[in-house]
Amino acid sequence: MSSISIIGSGKMSSAIAEVAARAGADIQIIRRSTSSSSGDRTDATYGALGDDLTGDLVVLAVPYNAYPSILEHYRDRLRDKVVIDIANPIDFSTYDELKSPPDSSTAAELARQLPQGAAVVKAFNVNLGDTLTSGTNGTTPTTVLFAGDYAEAKIAVAALIEGAGMRAVDVGPLSRARELEAMGFLQIILAALGKTRYESGFTLLP
């Protein structure tokens, strides 16, 4: 059984917590306040920003512009963790471009800022939250694409995805995160324009 710490309290945090629950993982959710809410999960423990991380997998389920604040609290404590970057760095003022460097990605930039021993995996950014919560995309299991440079880290992420009944597809090294972010960008734009539904998304047929 794996353990996971999810930093963030938005829709993607909730969706990934549901994925983790289906996979039988121990769940910790880190948010700005520990005050209880009627929507709190009974199968998760809650902590405030700055509390110790209990998960072997750590998901940054916050906007990319919040990463500097997260790293202020956790940079050194992410050593020897599998850090899952789900960000789609879209310029939401224009919906016209990615904010990550043209020759890089949020995942690559994050990896450069973390201590040796931290393994960054790009995952879940091509999935809209509803398809993770349900585990299905239309009539097929949800496909989760992921990229990373460390085999053991990718094995752990794939085990989480497959344990939740979804399909895990390794697209290659962390340099492929740039293409994943472009896919996430396109999917969000299509949904925002009403050309697709937020309950749908890209999938790979067997």
C-alpha cells in the first residue's frame, strides 16, 4: 500500500484523493487551515501548510504560481520523495499561451529547484478532475499519461493509477512534460470554448 500527501484543497486535490482512495493508499491532505469542513474525507488525515508530509508520493495540487510558496515550506523535505507535478501553466488572462519557458516545462523547472533525491513525475495534467473522480472517460477507463526520469518513481505512480482502476501510460523522460502541458492546455481551451465537456477528455483506446 502506498501513501500520498496532496498539497492543495481544490477540485484536483479532491479528484486525486478519490484516485488514492480507490487504490487503497493512505491519504494526507495539506491545506492552508486545519479547520474542519463538511466536505472532509473520513479516510484522510488533514494538515496545515508547513506540517510534516507523511506520504511517499507528494502531489502539488495547486496552481503553478503557488509553487514558490510551497517550496519555501517544503523544498528540503521533498528530498527522497516522489513529487507529482499536475500543473498546466496557462495564462488565464488571455487563454492564449503557456507560461512555462518555451524550451522547458513546469516539471523541469520544479526538478531544478528540488534537492538531489527528489524525483519529479509529470502526471494527471491531461486529465480533467471529473474523469479522475469517476475513473472513466466515456465508456473506457481513464487514461493517465505521465513522464519522468526515474524508473522507481514512475513505477510508484503507475501503481497508484492502475490500483485505482485506470490505465497508466508512460510517455518517456521528464522532457516529455512539455508535450503533456501542451495537451493539457489544448484540452482546457477546448472545454472553455464549449467544444468538449469538462466530464470528457482525451483517451487512448486499447
